[in-house]
Amino acid sequence: MAKPRGAIVIDIERCKGCELCIEACPADVIMMAKKVNGKGYHYAYMENPNACTGCENCAIVCPDGVITVYRVKVEV
């Protein structure tokens, strides 16, 4: 049986740190960075990449569209 596996790419320079993606992620994959981007915002990043299923919830709720989701099926 194939298990869905995902990965996200966040445009950190465009992220405003609203944290909506963190709330939307059922797998607790996304966290806020302690560092700031060029605009002075703490940005989201992928803290637990192995837990991502590629559900796309984070990309759907992102008001600025800075998250791209990739999904692959991995044979278990």
C-alpha cells in the first residue's frame, strides 16, 4: 500500500507570519522561525518534514499564497 508523502516550500520573503498554516496543519509539520525575513516578520518553515502528507491545508488557508505543496506516493 502506498503512503502519501508531502513536502512544502514556503517563500519566506513573502510570508507575513500570520500562523494560519500552523493551525490548519493536522500533522504539526509547520512552525514559526525565530529569525525574521527581510520585512521583519517571523516566517513559517517545515519543522517536521517526515510527518507531512501533502494535504494542502496550509496552502489553502495562506492568504498570500506563499506555500507550494508537493505530494508523492511512497511504497511501504
